[in-house]
Amino acid sequence: MIATIYNESDNSMSNKPIVLADRASKTNISGIRKVFDLAAKLESPINLSIGQPDFDVPEPVKNAAIEGIKNGANSYTPTQGRADLIAGISNSLGNKYQQGEIIITSAVSGGLNLAFLSLLNPGDEILIPDPYFVMYKQLALMLGAKPVYYDTYPEFKLPVDKISSLITDKTRAIVIGSPSNPTGITYSADSLKELAGILDKHGIVAISDEIYEIFSYDHPAVSIADYYREKTVLLKGFSKSHAMTGWRLGYAAGPKEILQTMAKFQQFTFVCAPSIAQVAGLTAMETDMSEFVTQYKQKRDRIYNGLVEIGYEVVKPDGAFYIFPKTPWGTGDEFVAKCIENNLLVIPGNVFSEKNTHFRISYAAENKTIDDGLEVLATLFKEK
């Protein structure tokens, strides 16, 4: 797109084009957002695309925010966050992280931004799982770093041997997402412990995205920070666990040198996490969400058993609220296009991967919506 620019020297209009930064051409519009936009145009779609809980923020958390507004908690907070919330987070983490080792972020996505800014120079390499959460790849490219993918197909487990072979003298960090978006897989304690030993040998920082930690159905989620605390940036938040996606509240914990650098960058980007959300954060931490976790485990079983019964090739997720089946025919794009023709919204796998063989379902939906989606998927499977 070319914009005309007024030239004062000759009172004429110039057709010189606006020149955007190189990073603009390397950054793509999220494929998830494209499906969201499409959903707005369809009449009553079967929507299994949205990566947010289908329940609302708990009433005690809402009330805490309302009281915060009434009581004047509407101003900037310290860049690193409110002291009472930091203390509460420190306590929830077993007091392993102290002053200067925790900052409150604008959700986990804000924490990812700050961690990447703090650790990556142009030309550096960062190890990223494939499949991956969309932001990992795009953030690296925006900073001029090189994403190097460790392939987790077909079972999506942590491939420690593959990771070891990908490390070079340019490798600065690795991203670990467990439980994973889009696969729902959580990594085992043994594999994380083995990986920690390899990372320690090379001095590589681990960035551990644990936003879905609460949704771990068959066993508690394990963190690489349990084995590699000295060089792990731990990222957690409230968006998924408490349906606070619009509140933008998360936190980071880790080595003081990295966390203080992240706080410095937050000062000149996000400034601080939303003050009202921070006030409600303590109440959120004290709110029992186990009922919803139980419901989502049942939804996991519902979608997984339904797909298996139809005949889909699929790995059973043990966390988050996503499942990542292989397409029964065609590419991910082709299959999803057919789903959309049948009023079913899912996400093609190449949004999350360098491959185009799978598609993502979010089962954060009413049971009827899940059942309706399975009915469409059963019909499309027969076209195989």
C-alpha cells in the first residue's frame, strides 16, 4: 500500500511510498485471528477454535476487582508489580523466589515478550517445539533471531536427543510449553531432568510457558525449573485458569539478572500490568478452580473418545484444553476449509507448525458443541 506524502518545499503531493520495518514482512497475521474473524461472519457456527475457557471469571475475583476500582486502585503500580501480589506468588511457589526474582507481567504473552527481548540478539538461535504456540516463532523473527525447531511428532513428547543435536554456539534459549498448546501434551519429569542436564552443560536459558499448568488431568504438571532453576524463566498466569483472558495478568519468576532486565524492558513497553487485575490477583489465587478442571477432564475424554471411535489418528492430551488430530485426508488447510464449509470452526495445524498435516480442536466449549463438532467430523471422515 502506497501513501501520498505532502511536500512543503514545492507545495505538491509526493508518491514516495511509506517504508515499513523489515520485521513487518517477516511477521504474519495470526491464523487463529483469521478464524475468529470468520466466526463473526457465520451464523451460529460450531466453534471449537477459541483458546479460552467457556466459563466466566469467578464472582469473588470480579468483586475484588470492583472493590479495587471503588477504593482507588486505578493508578500505575510499580513496574515489577504490587508488593502484596508478588509476596503471594512467592508463597505459592514455595518461597523459592524472592524480591527481584518475580515480576508481574501483562499476561504470559507479555512475559514472553520481555524474556525474548532480554535474551535474544539478531542472529541468535532459539529452540522452539514443533508444534508450537504461534507467538514463539513470531517473536523470534520480530527480534531478528532464528527459530530452530525441535520436532515432537508423532507423539509430541519431549525429544531430548533431537534437542541436543540442534544446539550450536548461537543457541541462547529454549522454549518449553507444558502442558502444550496445541497438543495438550505435558512433558515427563524424566525427560525434563535429562534436558536440564544438557542445557546446563551449554549454559542455555529455558523459558518455561506454564499457562495451562492447572489443566493437568492425569498427573501433576512438572516444571523444568524443578531441575534447572538457575537458568529458567518461569511464566505463569491467570488467563486460562480463571478465564481472565481480557484482564492481562501473569507473572515471571527466575534468575534475578534476567528478571531485573525484564522489569527494565517492561518500564519502556507495558509500563506495568493492569492495576485492577493485580488487585484481583490475590483473590484469584485463593479461589478453588478444581470444579472446572474436573469438567475439562471430562470434556477431554469426550472429544478424545469420540475422535477415536470415528477413526481419527490422535494422541490423547493430558493437559490444557486442546487436541491435535491428524487429518484423515488432504492437508490441514484443505481439511479445515471443508470443516468451515460445514459450519465447524477449527484451526489448521500449519498455524502452529512447519507441517500441514493436523488440525487443532479446542474443547473449551459446551458439551453439545463438542458433540455437534464430532458429528461433522464423522461425516467428513467418511470422505476419506
